[in-house]
Amino acid sequence: MDLATLLFWIFAVILVGAALLVVGLRNIVHSALALVMVFAMAAGIYVLLSATFIAIVQILIYVGAVTILILFALMLTRITGQTQTNPANKLWPVAAVICAGVGATIIYAVSSSQHAVKNAVNASEVAKQIPNNVVRIGQLLYSPSGYSYVLPFEIASLVLLVAIVGAIVIGRED
């Protein structure tokens, strides 16, 4: 077992455990923090796949923006004095049976498929063959020669700026 495979299994086990914590914890803030761990482990798997741009976007957008948005929404709803902010549903045994059935079906389909992977390849050798996609995206966005996406990128930033200013004006109390 090489280092990439070992790291994948570590990331995968932590990701699945954190995902179970997201749906199983009674405190909604703790669930949001477990969600941060899920997003971070998914970014780690993207790094192992040499998808560095997607990993960076995963960290910036999901861990940075979405989780902070969830935490701000929780703070603004003023749930004080409640010990259980994430109540459990009474039908969780039915959901567990359905999940086990779906999981067994997926395992059966993957194991009996004619398209199953027979030969395992070394992940680190495949990663060395893939070019760096962050450099290519940077060249497309900012290269002065040929067609570049500088103008659409700047227009998108201006549209976002106008949306932020509009949200501040609408949300402002006079």
C-alpha cells in the first residue's frame, strides 16, 4: 500500500465519520463544525486526485463561505435555552433499513458488474501524468495573448459588488 492509498483511506474514514456526526449530533453548531470536517476531507481527496483547483475552491467556498453562512444563520435565529437544537425524527429505524437496502444494492451492482475494475493502478503514478490545472486556469483567466477571460471575470466581480451593495441597502434599517 503506497502513501496515496493510505491517505485516501484515512481521509475517507474521517469523511464518513464526520458525515455521520453531521446527521447524528443533537447540537446544530456541532453539526456545522462536523460539516467543516466533511468539506476539508473532501478537499484532501481532491488533492490526492491532483485536482488542486477543485480542492482550493472546496476550501474557499464550502468551508469558508457556506459554513460561515450556516453559522451566521444559526446565530441570527437566536435559539437560546434549548439543549437539543437538532431534534431526531421518529422514523429513523425505517430510514436505516432503507439505507442498508440501498447500500447492499450498490455493493451487489458493483461486485457483479462486468465493468468492474480488474487491475488496480498506482494512484501516485497516475497523478504524475496529470498536468497542473491551476496553472492552466490562471493562463486562461489572465493571459494577455490570445483569448483571455479577464473581461468576463471583471464583469462578474462588478455584478457581485453591485449585489452586495444592494443587499446592504435593502437590509439597512433607517
